[in-house]
Amino acid sequence: MQLKILTSSLVGVATLFGVSCSDPAPVSPVPIKPGPARAGGAGQVSPDQPSPSGAQAAATVSPPVSDQKARPGQITGVDMGRLFTLIQTGRVMLVDCRPALFFHRGHIEGAINLPHKKYDALIRDRKAQLDQALAADQVIVLYCQNSECPDAYGVAKKLSILGYPVSVYQGGWEEWKRAGL
């Protein structure tokens, strides 16, 4: 009971100080660029993936592609099944884009923390890990709280500008936890 009260208090304090990852990112909406007519073209969104809006639309998003390598700077989506497979085979670098307070309360095992609001201060420290993941042929997967949280897409856009191919797990921590994983 005391733990539940403490947890609720921490969330209240986090919200009070503006560290909720559901705050909209200060990014102007940009329409998704249409991709080529062929399947899996850049800029296309798969039928099972809702169309991004707001900060999510600021990046060109492509559907998940089975084992095909993403191009440098490309942002793709990944579902829970694919993420689970990547984790089981050791082919993933997980990046939790939520504020540190939420990360410390719980995260997908093996994830590193790169909060959207602290990106500029932390990216230099995280670049070596990202480069090492690419050299090891790992898929860089970013996530935040849930499908309503724009933080993973905000970080994905910034990493794509640096040339990193990244995927976003849209279900986020809530879906992962709800699945008991």
C-alpha cells in the first residue's frame, strides 16, 4: 500500500515539474512524404500502423521491414512480436526516450535512457553506444510510454538527421508491461 502511494506521489511530482512524456514536443507538423508506389517504399505507413500526427508526422516513417536493413537516416516501425524476436536473438539496442524518473520506475530490460527533453545534453555520451550497436548489426529501437507519447518519434527524427537508421516501437512501455514481458 505504501509503495502504491509513493508511486502515485512520484508521478504527481513528475507531472508538476513538467517531466511527463505525454507533453507534445515542440515540433511543427510536417506531412508524411509519399514514397514510391512499390511495397515498403520510404514514407509509407503500413495498414496496421496508425498514421502519425503532430510530432510523429515530423519524420518520414516506413513500415517494418522483415530482415531488410534500414537505410541510414530511415525511420521504421516495429511491433511487439518483431521486437520480442529481436530481443531474443540479441539483435537490438533499446532506447527508452521517457524522462529518467519513468525509466527508473521500469523499462524494457537492456534499454538505455535517452530522454527526448535531455537529448542535446546526452547525445554525445550515447553516440558511442549507437555506433557500437550499428557495427554489431543491431537494430536501434526507440520507445516511450505509449502510442500517444511523441518522445520516441522526436528522438528518432533527431537520430535520423545524424544518419542513424532507427525503428520506433509505438506500443511503448505500457503495451510491453501489459503483455507481461
